[in-house]
Amino acid sequence: MKRKWFTEEQIIAMLREHEADAKPADLARRPRDLGGDAL
């Protein structure tokens, strides 16, 4: 089975930040800050 990079919670949090006008470059740097392991 293919490994997922992000949990559903992380994706939802990133989408909400994007809707709040966060810059895509900032969102790309944050996945580890959302409480999950990206690698």
C-alpha cells in the first residue's frame, strides 16, 4: 500500500490556512508543524 504523506487533519488545516489567504510557499514549509511526520 502506498504511504500517505499527510493525514486528513493536516490537509484540512492546510486548506483552511489557504482559504485564509496564507501564501502557498508558507503552507509548503509547515506540514511538520501540524503535528505529523512528513517523512
